[in-house]
Amino acid sequence: MILTADYHTHTTYSHGKGSVMDNAEAAKKAGLKEIAISDHGFGQLAFGLKKSKIDSLVKDCKNATEATGVKTLVGIESNFLSDGGKCDLTEDLYDKFDVFLAGAHKFVAYKTGTFFKYFVPTLFDGTFKIKPSKGLIKETTGMYINVIKNNPVDAITHVNFCCFADAYEVAKAAADYGTYIEINAKKIHLSEEELEKILKTDARFILSSDAHTPDRVGEVSLALKVAESAGVPADRIDNVDGRTPNFRFAAFKSAAGRS
């Protein structure tokens, strides 16, 4: 499998180490057709994208596209904020963005109840390798599903990073609503067993570098290795071998006359 596009890359607009142009040039060198600059959402307390910088990001992506020939999309890796499925990319800002990723993260301005109900327990479980309770997993799975139901999310990033859920149930919801499951190459959070269960649903996948430095853009060898070991067929991965995904966010905006 050969990567066509990398939709999860970071820049100095959050806590990446390179510019938008740096990432686009790296993507060109890697032979990619397109990338997304998907910096951390506004709710990230230490290093989220600032709303005041959105227009600058849009301009940088346009300039990078023109300079490199690599389609450079304006993305965001939005943060989960509540068990009801609230994210920190709100509808009033949809027109500014091309790609809408969402995931659970540390150091986010969660709603108070959500913070103590989900984030604190799963953070400690992940740090000290304590197996999360069935009750906690059920509740957290509900949060993932509500995010998918209530937002036109293109892909859920690194499922089970710092917030453990039933990946099979998350994937069923993703399949129902047209949201992709990301296989993240920075660090694997889905086990081969979980991927094998996900394959029993109709969920589709994208591979992502989660690059925080330009030299990592398009580097998905770890994700490929895990996907192949779990038996994920190439035709279930929509950003390889010349293909690009049919993203939900673009379809949502088009249907609303906002594209």
C-alpha cells in the first residue's frame, strides 16, 4: 500500500515544529497528493489553535498549495469536551475548515462533569496501567458515539488514547454516520484484536502520520504494519493507492450550501 494523502499533521499553529509550507514541501517530497494541517483544537489549554489565527492558517494553506502543487487543506483535530458529544469546533466556524478530525486529549478544557467522570479516571488508568472498569468503558464509549452522532466528523483520531472505549461499538457508530477510524502511526492505540473486531463492522479507515515535525509527514509505516498484521484489506483504507476519502464534513457543508 502506498499513501496518497496524510490528513493528520501538526504545525507551529499548535505544538508542531514546522510551518504549513514545511509540511507541504515534505508531503511533495513524499509523493503525496494532498495533506491537511490538523492542529489541535481551541480547547487545548497549553497549545491549541487560536481563533485569532484561523485566517492566517487559511492563507498559509492556500499559499502552500500554490507553491508546492500539493493540495493543502485547512483541518483541525478537535477535542472532545463533554459526554453529550460536544467538540471545540462549533458550527459557526465550519466555513473556515476543510477537514474535521476529532479525538480525546489530555489538558483540555472539558466540561467539569466530563473531566471528573471520564478524563481523570482514564488518565490514571493509562498512566498506571490500571484496567478501566466496565462501567467507565461503557460511559466513555457513549461519549465517542455522541461525538460521531452530533458532529459531521471526518475521522476519529487515535481511538483509546487516554480515554478508553469499546472500539467495536465506536466503529459501528462510525460506519453508520460515515466517519472514518484512524490508524495512527505516531503510536498505536488500537490492538490487532480490536482492529479485527472493527473489521466485522462496515467502518472504513484512514492511515495518518500524526506528524509533529515535517520529516514525519507521510510516515505511516507503523500504521501499515499493524493494519497488515490485523488483516485490514487495502480496499478498506481510503487514503492509499491513489484513492482519497469521501469525507463527511465536505458533504455536510455541500448539502447545507456552505461549500
